[in-house]
Amino acid sequence: MKIALLSYSTKPRGGVVHTLALAEALAAAGEDVTVWTLGRGGDAGFFRAVDPAVRLRIVPFPDGPADEGVGQRILRSIDTLRDAFAPAPYDIVHAQDCISANAVGHCVRTVHHLDHFTTPELAACHERAIVEPYAHICVSRSVAGELARGWGLSPAVIPNGVAYERFATTDPAARAAWRNRLGRYVLTVGGIEPRKGSLDLLEAYAVLRTAHPDVRLVIAGGETLFDYRDYRARWEARAAELGVEPVVLGQVLEEELPALVAAADAFAFPSVKEGFGLAPMEALAAGVPLVVRDLPVLREVFDGAVRFARDARDLATGLDTALVSDAAQQRARGRRLAARHTWQTAAARHLDFYRTLG
């Protein structure tokens, strides 16, 4: 089967991580897989090496004018990918986000999570990417339910895999290097943005420091198409008011990320909108205690293996418990959950679904 998987970026966002891991698992199963994406800012490759069994087609996407808004950049992204992509050679064209779905039109679409945009171009892109594809996949029952209620669709549900061994068996020296650099720390991955609940995490950290003044808050990641400068400015102003100084690492090299995760004393995931939660699942694989936002989707994916928090104070309480309690059983439960989510299983289920499309 010739399969095209389409994404919108080469950067390490959740949907891109998903696309590459799925592509490699499909290729390992003997399928002919090509990943198409946009090479933003001069990128000629992805954020990590990709199995050579997967073909890569990276479409150049130069930076636009300085005054280009988000809506204009989205429309230019769609047009650029549409002009480059030819669907004829493929049995399956599978888009992983609204930009690539708009670019190709008739496709299978994975809806990782649903957003609510106020920018007109983004809102239209989001809607078309739900109604125009002829088949849909979701990574959780919760998101599939949203599609059923909002659009009358019946998506297949195929959960994410996780690179379990990569996070469960990290190099002790690499973990020690992070500990020497950062000391004790609570980690979150995903950057500083509204969807990630960054302001709530800041408030929780200020409370947590009263009992754990030696624990730092470390924030990794944050590559995004969107302009969150105003939110980041509010976050920085609030940090100054609270008298806290989180460590903002930005994008971490792919080979350094597992040890950074594994060396953490706890992992915080206060996101307000998710489809699965790949980064926290990686933390469970690393044996790190996890506190997540109390959302239906995260209850579905993580129930029994993590602590849940409704607000900033709950988050502080959960992190305090994670830092002081004997979490051996909780860690073991989390590892078992993460180990059940394999990309091989996800790929096999995708192939079963593709075959039903005829």
C-alpha cells in the first residue's frame, strides 16, 4: 500500500512526533510510506533523524514579510503544500492537521484535538479540515465524542503509541548531567501558551515553593505557528509579581529530551485542551510521577496512573504529594500503562482501518 502522511511542520510538536513515529511503524510493517511537510525557516529535515525506509518530501516554505499575520501565514501554508503535493501515486492520503487537510481536500484526517479559533482564516481552516475529509481517526474516545456531537461523525479511535524504551532506559550519566545543571525540578514540556495552562502552572509553582524552596520549575519545548507574545508577556509579568524564576529551556535536542524527562522529580501537565497527551505518557515511561489537568480525555487515557488537578491549587497539592510520597507503586503503574501503547499496534490498527476504505 502506498501511503502519504502529511504534516505542517518539521518541528517537534505532538502531531509531528505522531506523524513520524506512525510513518516508521507503517514502513516497518512493509508499507510504502512518504511523509510530506513544509520546511519552515529554511528547514531541510525534521527535528530528528527519520528511518530511511520512510520517504521524505519537505516543501520549502520561506519566511513571509515581517507584517504577515497568523491568518495570512496559514493561507500561504495551505497554498504552498497544495501546489507541491500530487495525490495520484498514493492509495491513502492521510492528513494529520488542519493545514495539510485543507491542502489536499479529499483525505483521511486524524483529529488530534479540537480548537476554538477567533482568527477567521484559522476558524475556516479548522472547519473545512473536519467536514471535507472522507474518513476520520481520533486518538481518544473523548475527541471522537466531540466530533460525533458537533458534526455527526463516527471516527475510528486509534490511540497514540509511545517510544517506551527510549524514555524508560536513559543513560545515567545524561540524567546526572541534567540534575547537576538544574538540581531538583518539576518539568513540563510544551512551552508557554494558553492551551498548555502555563499561567496556572506558574501559580501552582509559587504555592509549591513555600514547602519546596529548592525545587525549580523547568519548561521545555514551545515551537508553534502562533503568536503568543502577549500571553508570554503576561506570564513573565506574573512570574515577577510572584517572585519566581522558572527555567525556560526552549526547544531541547531530541537526543537530550529523554534524560531531561527521566531526571525530573515530577512532571506537570496542566493543559486545558488535549487529544491524548503524548508528552506525559513519555514521562510515565520514564517512571516520573505525573500530575495532569482533570479533563475527560486525560481521565480516559491516564486514569489510575496519575494525579488529577482541577486548578492551580490542586496542581500544587498534587505536585507536593508527588515530591514527598513513596511513589514506587504509582511509578510502576505508569510504566505499565505507557508500555501498553506501542506504535506497532497503532500502525496495525491504521492499516486495518485503511483497508476498510476500499
